[in-house]
Amino acid sequence: MEPSLRNAAQETKSQRASLANEDDEFVYAVCERFFQCMEEAHGVNAPKTKRPPGPAVAVADWLARERGRGDVTREKIYPLIWQAFKRGFLLLRAPIELNLRDRLIEKFRLENYLSPSDADAETADSTRKLVVVNVSGPTASRHVGSVAADEIVELIDRVAAEKKARAIAEGRDPNDARVHLGFGAGYAAMEVARRLADRADAQTPKLTLHAITPGGFYIAEQQMDPTVYFNYFIDAGLDVECVGLFSTPVVATEDFERLKRNPSLRRCFEMRDEIDIIATSLAAAEDEHGLFRQYFDYLRDEKLIDANALATLEAQGWVGDVLFQPFSATRSLTPESLRAVALFTFDELAAFSRRPGKHVVVVGGPCGACGAPKTNALRPLFANDSTRLWTRLIVDRDAAKALLEDDA
């Protein structure tokens, strides 16, 4: 590299390092002033005749005048905006589609489910909610996960307030209250965890994180294990406790009860009723990227299960799976001779979602690998009481449209 180019590269690297060392208050002030200048230049009351200086120039002038920071030139303003984004000061929120949501509620007659009648008020959860995220394309899955995370932030604050109020009423220390948050495995749950950790700050309640299922298998997809993305919360410096679930995704049915008594897993099952909020996704049966299908394909290829195991499930009407547990249009399904290792069966999860003060957030965005919508897997979660196991369901625009258009 020529000396001039090398010096320029070193200078740029040094500048980036110095900007990264600026304290939060300064970065936030730059960001706030930048958007104020944008509003002044382009807002409703912007001058029509004389064009104001660009926002980067205006912020640099303001810093020199008000903060004595003449060293921060206009070229450094945009890198500082990026610093604000990296530090979580800027939050991009995907738009919500209300018309599609209302049409889904009408088509699947969800009014009573979302707004319990007075007769059901004591047992039903009035926080039930359907959200349609107005996104499509290759990034839709991530944005649906972000909206789900934002819903969970609201639930965490609500549960924490309820627990603290209960502790005060019972004469206990409210500062000991913890919100118990459980995660399924997979790409969508990982995105939810990442967003939650990004949004966390000093005001975030104390959390206990539970793995509802293991994730991955042997040498494949281990990054999808909930215990892996628990690290997002630890890296964010939050007060968290972690309850892992270290096992293979499925075991022989006759071994399951013995597995639950294993010293490494017994406490996980004993603590499951302490969980307040569950965040999980689902996979469509036809999606080759679903962890359940991938795992059973692996077991078949290794000749560890009957070669027709998946064909048998398909004959029973398999349309999707949650927590490594398949279901049809009307009920849960059980693979022959195998049992998913999960804190809840499909039916237990549905019962959990109906308990007062418990919340199940299902992320129904498209496949994170190929972008295929999960229409067939989502339909039972709309159509039948027996498979409606959510208190908050987050879906993308394309899936919502497909559900409205089909006659299945």
C-alpha cells in the first residue's frame, strides 16, 4: 500500500476508535440535534426561500458553539449517528397493518378469544393480541421477530409491576421479584432474544431465562439452542439467571420420564410453572429448513428411525410443529416411539396459554432461511380452539393475505 493510502487508512481507523470512545450522553446529544436539524430543514415549518445548511454542518457548528468541540467536523457526524444506532439509541420499528388484522379477526371469529366475555374474565387473559406486521421480502422474518420482541418488552414490564405489587402486599421485598422468560429454539426465537437484549437498559426488570427446548442436534444447528442466545442478555450486562435444558431434541418415549429425573434436567422441569412468558416460533411441515424436519431427516438418513416416520406424520395431516412437536389442522401429533424433550407438550402449552398471568408469544413470520410463508402451519392457530395456543400471535403481511384468500 502506498504511504499516503496507508496513512489515510490508519487515520480513518484512529477516528473510528476515538468516536467509539465518546460517552453515551455526547453521542445521544449529537443524534438528537441531528434530527432536530432535519426537522428544521425539511419539516412542515421549514423555510421556503433560504435553504438552511445540511444537518451534518449544522450539528458540527452547534457542537463547536455550544460544546466547545470544534474537533468534531461534519465528516464525523454520520459515524456518530452510526454509534447511536449501535448503542441502541435508535430503534427501527416495523409498521403494523390494522386492516388485515381486523379482517383476520372477522374471518376466524377471534373477537371473543381476543376480548374475553365477562363470564370468562377470571380465567381468560385480556392481553391477548393479534399483530400483522406490514413487511415482506428477505428481511421480513427479522422484522416480525423485532415486533414480537417489542411486545415481550411490554409484557415483561407488566409482569414485573404485578409481581412487585404482589410482593408489597404480602410483605416481601419487591426488589427480589424476577420475570421468568422462556425461549423455544430456532432462528425466530434467536432474533427475538437479540432484539430484547438490544432494548434492555438499567430499568429492565430482573430476568430468569429458561430454555423450553434444546436446539440443534449433534454437529448441526447448535447456534439455534436457546442457551446460546442467552449470552445476548449476559453481554448486555443485565441481571439474569439462566436455566438451560441440555439434551437431544427427542428421546425414545419410554425414556422420557426417566430423563426428567436426571439431576441435570430435574430442576428445569420443576421450575417450569414459574415461567411467566414463553417466546417461540413454529415451522411449516413442508419447509425443509424447519429444525424438526431437519432432525428427523438426519435420524432417517442415519437409519435411527423408521424410513417412513415423516410419511406417517404426513398421512396423519401434519402441517407444522412447535417446540419440536408436530400438529395437524385440529390436534397435536405424536411420532411413533419418539418424544420431544420440551418443558411443555403441545397440549400443555395450549393449557398454559389459558392460565391467568401467563403469556405465550408465537412468532409467525416467514422462514428465516428461504422466506417462505408459514400459512399452512399458521391456519390451525387461527381456526381451532384446540390448536390456538397463543396469547400474542405476530404474523407477516404475506401470510395474513394468504390466510384471507384461501378457502381451506
